[in-house]
Amino acid sequence: MKRMLVYIILLLSLTVNVFNIFAQGKQDIGDIETRQIVVMEGDTLWGIAQKNMDDDSDIRDYIYQIQELNAMDGANLIPGETIMVPSAQ
């Protein structure tokens, strides 16, 4: 019985640790200041990121933030649509 309790505690501990490892990789975008831009013909997420991000930022992280802010599954943009981008800080 004690052995079973030890296994359960170890399993719960392992589960919590794995969850924390994955949670650390995600960014919390709830408190990011944003602004809206209108997508123009030929715009890409990469190009929008280059125009709007800080010099210190990682472009991949900035693109990820744009995708999260706009609930985007991919990188498809439609000319004329308005999207939110993180404001440069």
C-alpha cells in the first residue's frame, strides 16, 4: 500500500513538472499593448514584423505574437483586413 502511494505521488510530481516545462515555453500575450494595421497587397507576416518590431526583438517571437493576437492558424493574410500587432516598446 505504501509503495502504491509513493508511485502515485511520483506520478503526480512528474506530471506537474512536465506541465511546467511546457508552460514556460509559451508567452503570455494578455498584457501586450497593440495597435491595428491594415494588410496591404503583398504583405507577409515576416515583412510586417520587420516594419513594426523593436530592434531587440526576435522576429520569430514577434510573428508568433501576431498569430496569437489574431487567432491565426497559419501565415495567410488577406489584403484589406485589419490585424493587431504588438506595439514597439
